[in-house]
Amino acid sequence: MGPRSLCRNVLVVDDDDDARRLIHSRLAEDARTGMVWEATDPLTASALVEFLPVDVVVLDFLLAQGTAVDCLPALRRHRPDSRIVVYTASMQLARGAHVLGLGADQLVHRWGFDVDQDIGSIAFGSPSLAAVSAGRSGPSSVPAGE
């Protein structure tokens, strides 16, 4: 098993072209990344995970054509073992939508991380980022009031 076989394929879902491309480029530079695909809406994201070998989904909560809530059940159904990270500028809104209960592994505040420094750790599950919530394996650890 060579080093490339340990790489993980990532789907980045964001309707903001600049944000999506920045996340894509930073992940593509990360040695842990295999392929990186992009989607701009919940319907496309749901379709892609059905047919592509996606290991990680990095998903903006609020999209122009819906929210993470619109695609989380399909993402989890098609890729039950994939890591799904939802990021948002509105933690209160995302928590209220119960994204962790719908299948997200982590909920991250969009302004609480530096894409250049942290996106690989967020996507691949580094425990060193305390500003994120726990996923399916346990209760949310996001501090109240965020």
C-alpha cells in the first residue's frame, strides 16, 4: 500500500466561488488529499457523493439554494463512513438546525479558523482544533453562546 492509497478524496460544497476555490486549492496542496471535487448546491453535492468515492465533505451551512440540512441525510446515506464537516458564520442557526444529529461529524465556525493554516486539520479530523464540535460519536462540545 503506497502513500497515495492513504489519501482521502474530498468534496467541497460552497456557493461562494472564492471560498470554495480557496478551500479546494489548500486541500489540493495537502499530502493527505487525493482528489478534490466541488459543488455549489445541495442537489449537486448529493448526486456527487452517490457516484464518487468521497471520503470527506467540507460543507458550508448556508448555500444560495438551500442549507446543509438539505443534503446531510443523502450525504450520510450514500457515504456512511465519510467525514462530514459543516462550517458556518452562524453557529446558532446551524445548531438550531441540528446538523450534528443529521449526520455532520463536526460543526466549525467559519471565522474561527484560518483556511491557510487549519483547513487540512479540519477536513482530516485533527483533535487539536478545540473550536469545533464533536460529531456522531458524542454530544456537541461547542461552548454555549457561540
